[in-house]
Amino acid sequence: MRPIIAFTADTLTEPMTAVNDQFADMAPRPLKNAVLAAGGAPLILPFPDDTHLAAEMAAAYVATFDALLLPGGPDVDPTFYGEEPRPEIGRTVYPKDCFELALIKATLAAHKPIMAICRGMQILNVAMGGTLYQDLPSQDPHASLRHAQAAAGQYPTHHVIMKADSSLVGMIGQRAYVNSRHHEAVKDVASGLKVAATAPDGVIEALEDPAHAQILAVQWHPENLWEADRAQLAPFKQLIERAQAGHVAATTAVSA
């Protein structure tokens, strides 16, 4: 049986993010297709406009899925990591942040696997106590690459280097050519996470937990690359494997 892989979407604020939207570069459709190709069953979770419902909805949802996939999207509200917005910050969606933060915490507490992409990696880091650069070009003097690429999203534009002790190096190799669509990035890494990959300019490109068991997060968009570069499907396959292992363990515990 395919494990249920849940991911969040801007379905209440962004008409173009419908599941089968024609704007494949921006919508959840590439995520849906990657999850299906990897062997999972995708489930999209809308966020409530009422932020008071965020924790309640997160608790209700977490029982319905085997793993959580956090996709890309708008900037993260900086007040969640103790800062006010800089002039360079992009669009934020406060109710979405409230819901995803609650959902991440509920998923971590339930010991279910998480994969995060782009904004997903950023809000995961914040949820676990880390901070972000609100705008790389104006805040990080070492960010010498263009991380908000002008090329179409399915085309790679810069390299990333995997850490030798990361799970990614076994999946993708030591070096990969990836796409890059962000101006925010991880600054201070949260306790409980470690850097798994960087860009040549030092910008953090992947995070994971030290045991490689629950969390894998990447800054690039493998959902737009895997059809041309099959190695980019490996993180999704690993998520499915982790979800299946957790589902079997949970079922065994209930049976006992």
C-alpha cells in the first residue's frame, strides 16, 4: 500500500496553486507527480485563515498521513524568528506560517518523516529554533551566486556540494547541478539539524537530522528536475521508504 504523503498548499490565497494547475513551474503538480513516481499517495492540506485553528488543524491532520512534505512558497514572516521585516523581504502569508509551524511541530512530536523544499527548509529551520537571511543579496556578503535564477524553474543554474557524512551524498553524489529560486536562506541552523550541502559560495543548500532518520531538507527544487535528472527523484524515494518504515512500525505497535 502506498504511504500517504501530505503537503501544504496556498489553496486559499493563490488560485494558481490548484493541484492540476497549468503553471507547472509554480504549482503543486510537480510535487504530486514526484510523489506518485516515487511510490507515494499525495494528499494536499489547505491552511485555515483563522490562525487560532492552526494547532487544532495540525493535530487533526497529522493522524491522517505517513510523512510530511513541505513545499516552496512565499517568504517566512520574520517575527517568528525575532526580527521585523526588512525592505527587501517578499510576500508573506501569516496564516500559512502559523499552520505550517504547528504542523511541523505536530509531525516531529509524532516521529513521522519530513522532507522540505526551498521555503519548506526555511520554515522547518525556524520551527526548530533557527533563523533566516531575509534577503541574501543585502545581508550575506559571501552570497556571490545568483540564487533567484532568471532561467525557467526546470533548468539548473548552479552547483551544490554534498557533505561527506550526509545521506544526500549516497543518493545524488558529491556534486549536483540544481535549480535555485530563493532570496531567503538559512542563517543560524536550528539545534537538532546539521548542514548536508552548500553552494560554492557557502549558502546552505540542505539540512538533515544527525541520524538521517526523520528530516531531509533541500533548498533547490528536485520536483522540477527529476524527469531530466533521475537522481533527483532519490530524496522522494527515500521519503517513501521512511514513511513505509514508520507505517509498519506504527501498525505493529497498534497490533501488539
